[in-house]
Amino acid sequence: MSGNIQLLSDTLAAAKAEGRSALIAYLPAGFPTVDGGIAAVKAVFEGGADVVEIGLPHSDPVLDGPVIQTADDIALKGGVKIADVMRTVREAHGATGKPVLVMTYWNPIDRYGVERFTAELAEAGGAGCILPDLPVQESALWREHAEKHGLATVFVVAPSSKDARLAEITAAGSGFVYAASLMGVTGTRESVGAQAQDLVRRTKATTELPVCVGLGVSNATQAAEVAGFADGVIVGSAFVKRMLDAPDEAAGLDAVRALAGDLAKGVRGTA
């Protein structure tokens, strides 16, 4: 492995060596502004996140719930571009030395150009990409360029995925596997529970890659629950909601830093 995919793998392995799950945070680029978004990523790292996913705002975010859609709308109205996403990755990784991925739908990459996107992401210090809507069977071009530039390709598995399909998806992926804890869109949930645990068990039967669970985790108690069976706990909407609800940017940064601290205690079982 080369590039920052190694940093990602090492970070997840280090958390495992400490006997805990990794905390993975999600924040969209350009929200509330490009500079504000960069500050937010730094704040969640300061709070205790191990890895951050930067969302590439999209006008038709089919897998995102209302909280992330609202943030995406703000970013898009602010004129966020792929160059701003790359800048967010560069500055957040450069300031912290920690792994930063991009989460994006396929269409913006396809329009931008796969070679150009992967080269720029690697140059910015990105660890890889999470591609929730790219079918594995259509991913060869992406994976060829991602591998060339030392980038992880993280695919998403869902409770509806049959075992044979899980094996096909995990064989094609790298970095980690993103296990969507339940069917539906992103957002906080009252419970994350049994469906996610079963999906992690079935996914782990097909791969040595770490399996990280997202969709629905919003507090330390839930983080601790998921940390009991997953290699990583992914939190997005709860961070975005803290930023949306804050009276100003400074308060928003304090709020996401504090939430990261609570969640970090949750994944360590010290909440």
C-alpha cells in the first residue's frame, strides 16, 4: 500500500490495538462556508475523531437525510466547487496529519474526470473515497486510478446485501467497508442495534478489512453500542445538526468539538 491509504489502515489498526473502535466523523465541504468547513474538520479532530470524511455536496443526494441535505444546500448556494473540497482535504490533513477521505456520489467524479479527480485527491493528501452509489461491477476504471494514486476505495454494504454480494463488494474494496446500519437515508436514530450487528458479522465473514458502521449514531451511548461489534463508528448527521443549530460559527465549532469528545469516550467505553 502507498500514499495515505497506509495512514488510514494504520489509524484503524492502532485503534484496534487499543481495544477500541475508531471514531469516523462526516462533515460536508463548504458548510457553513469553505473556511468554516475546514475549521469544523479541525475541531472534530481536536475533539477526538480518528478519521474524517469530507462530503462533496450534491444537488440530488439520494442517500442523505434532511439534515445533510440542508447543509449541502447551504454549501451549494455558497458556490462550493470540487477545488474547495480538495482544499478542505489538503488543509485538514495538513494541519492534523490524520486521514481524510472524500464521500461523494459518482456523477461529480464522472463529470470532473476520474484521472484528474484521483490525482488531485492524492496530491491533497486524501486517503481515499467512499462511493455509496458506484456499483462494484462498474468500478474498474475508478479502482485502477485510485490504486495508481494510493487511494482507498470504500464501498457501502447494506442489510439487504446477500452474502454472495457482500463477498463481491468487499473483495473490490480497500481501506475499510462502510456498513449502512439500516435501510434508508442518513440521519440520527433512536436505536442502531441488531440489524447492524448482523450485517457486520456477515461482512466480516467475507473480508479482513475493517468494517465500520454508519447511519444513525448520534450520542456516546449509541457509539459505545456500535463499538461493541464494529471496527469503526461513523457519525455524520449529529455533527452537521450541531453546526446547523448553533447561533454562530464559533459556537458551532465548540459544539462539534464537544460532540467528538463525547463520542470518543463512547468508542473507548469511558463515557
